[in-house]
Amino acid sequence: QVQLVESGGGLVQAGGSLRLSCAASGSTFSHYNMAWFRQAPGKEREFVAVITYNGGNAYYAGSVKGRFTISRDNAKNTLYLQMSSLKPEDTAVYYCALDISSYYTGRTSYTWSEYESWGQGTQVTVSS
């Protein structure tokens, strides 16, 4: 099973930037779609962005579109999330996730329950 480890979270002022990384173990990283989700205290886990297995397509939640960029380096088994123009409402624990079923279905999912592997999360706090 693929293991995922996020890094790069921290405290930043509103308007600032952060880059999150998600390192994956295993040789099959490049087979699967990957996504970022986030969860703020007292709220449901929500979709942030997804990228297809080969990096050919990326999709974003409306709340982050134009400010966040998802990317991946399959040679390094690493997923990234570049976050710019951060807002206090972006404060959350950010999780990377891997969709094993995407290899078989070719489908891109925006639903957290359809992702099989998860990292431990990294805290992002944006101060006003």
C-alpha cells in the first residue's frame, strides 16, 4: 500500500504563500490520481484540488481556483500544492490523498470517501 507524508504547513499572514508537499512511497505513484483535501475545526473535510495520474489535468474547488496550483513530479513520487494569496478562511489541516480506483475507472473524483490512501495531514494557519 502506498504511504503518504505531507510537509510544508505552517503559520503565514494573509496574502502570503506556502507550498505543501506530499511524498509517496511505492513504485505505482504515477498510476493514480491524487488530490488535496482540507478540514477546518468543526467542519467537514472538503475538496481542494485534484490532478490526474500523468499531471495532464487539474481541477480546483471554486474557493481556491486562481490562488492554488496542484502539481506532481512522478519521477520524485511527490505531489505539491502551491498556495498563494492565502486567506484566514484557508486555515485548516491539509491532507493529500490517492485514488487507487482511478487506475481502473479512469474517473476523477472530488469526494473524500472515494480516496483509499491518506497522509497524516499538515496544519496551515493564516493570520489576519
